[in-house]
Amino acid sequence: MNDHRMVVEQTDRTIICVSLNSAIDKRLLVPGFRLGAVSRAVQADATAGGKGLNVARVAHALGASVLATGFAGGGNGAWIMRKLDEIALRHQMVAVAQETRVCLNIIDESAGQSTEILEPGPEIAAAEKAEFMALWAEMCKPGQWLTLSGSLPRGLGEAFYAQLAAKAREAGAHAVLDTSGMPLKLALSSGPHTVKPNEEEFRQCFDADPRDRAAVRRIAAQLGEHGVQALLVSLGREGCLAALPDGRLWLAAPPAIDAVNAVGSGDSFVAGWTVACSLGLDVPDALRLAIAAGTVNAMSPGTGQVSREAVDAMVDRVQVTAL
């Protein structure tokens, strides 16, 4: 392709974006922020957040048909659903008794630093968990694309993503998994279509260096035995490695930019990748769209907020190299 501009048409096929630990993401601009001192914010913004909703918002902005699902509790949960309504992003949430969390991102632009404080989120009751599992079983259909992103709230157990990925695979659906720690390890054998650890998560999960190409190929082949069709290792500003079970490997590198706020760039990447896969794009073009979405997010002060026009303009600036 000489022209890699992404064209997304609305279709009947909807991408399901799971946000089990949604949050009100509050962004505070605090010049000279210091621990242990009284600080005053000069600007405050709030968005419907959590990694899953960031993915949903970006996929929606890219023109895909999207349905956000997960848990919502109390006044915070109601506020999040109103915010989704404001941008016409469809949602089907399971109501929970405990309050949805609030997460803070304190930004000191003068020092070029940000500090994140993440609340733990509600504890999900057994009946609430069962209600979501029943909903998930209805959503998993042959050919359906789904994203599983972020941390798990209390009460679900660390194997919950493994259970969701297994149900998706059993139904012939394609799950894109972006989590860490034990939930990631436990889910690998359940056959999600794609797993996307960052460099640190890759090292912890596989005890290997992502810059060791032979190791990445070996791990992708091992994951392929469980049904994983793509291993994506994000390397921050260096871009992303994409490895398939058959040994093919690519490096996708973003252009040099002046980053404003990189929070949510990984979620934007997941959105771009999933939208591209749902359209049947090949791996290099899917990487271009994913990297473009993540890069545009990093250039914005918002979290998980991109414009389709800006992403389209960025796609051709992404370099994808077969290794």
C-alpha cells in the first residue's frame, strides 16, 4: 500500500470493550507539586476512564461500532454512563452495590512529571459477577472482536480474564488482552487472540528480554500452541514488536513527537489494533493504525482522546520493519 490512511466504515459488527474496573479519571495541573505540601491545581478535568473505557472511546472516535461493558456503581458509575451518553458511545453495564473508583493524575508541567494515584475500585459480589458472566456469554459470538483491558476489581479472582478469554475462544470470538501480573499469566493458556504486555510486563511474565528477538519468537510460538495469534510488546517511544507463532516479527516505530500526556497511549494502541483487525487489515497496516492512535493520544492533554483525522494523518509517518 502506498497510502496507509485508515478508512473505517460503520458496520453491524460491534467491538465489545470490557472495563471491569472503570474510574472517573481526574487530571489536575499542579505547578510545583511536592509531596507533603499543600498544592493548588490551576486546572482540573475529569473523564470516564479506566483502560477499557479509554479503548472504547478511541475505537469509537476511529469510526468503529463500539459497545462498552463492565461494572458501574453509585453516583460515580452514573456519572461515567452520562459521559458515555454525551459522546453517543453505547454501553451495557452491570450495576454494582459499591462505588466506582476515582483515579488522579497530578501533572506538574514545569517539571515534566505526572503522578498517578489509583483507587482500588469496588468489591464485586458473587451475584454481580454471575450477572456479568451471563452477559458475556451472550456477547461472545463467532467472529466478534472484544478487548479485555486493565486491572481486576476485588471479588473477581485473578483467573477472571482467563475465564472470559476461554469463553470467547469457545464461541469463536477474538479477545485482545492488555493486563499484567497474575491475571495475564493465568489468561495466556486460555487462548486470547492477542496479548499486549509492555516491556516490564513482558520481562516479569516471561523472564526474557524483549530485545532478544529469538526469545520473542520462541515465546510467540509457545503462546501459539494455546491459540494466541499475536504477541505485541510495547516499547514506549521505541514503538512495538509484533510476533506471530509462525516466526514472523515486525518492529513498528512512531515518529519523533513532543509528547504532552502519554497516559492512555497504550489503550489507544489497543483500540487501533482491534479496529484494524476487525477490518481484516494485515499485521503491518494494523500496527500502523495502532501506533498512530497511540502517538496522537500522547500529543493530546487528554487521556484516551484522539481524532480520526489526526490518526489518519499520522498513519503514514509510522515505520514498520520486518525483522
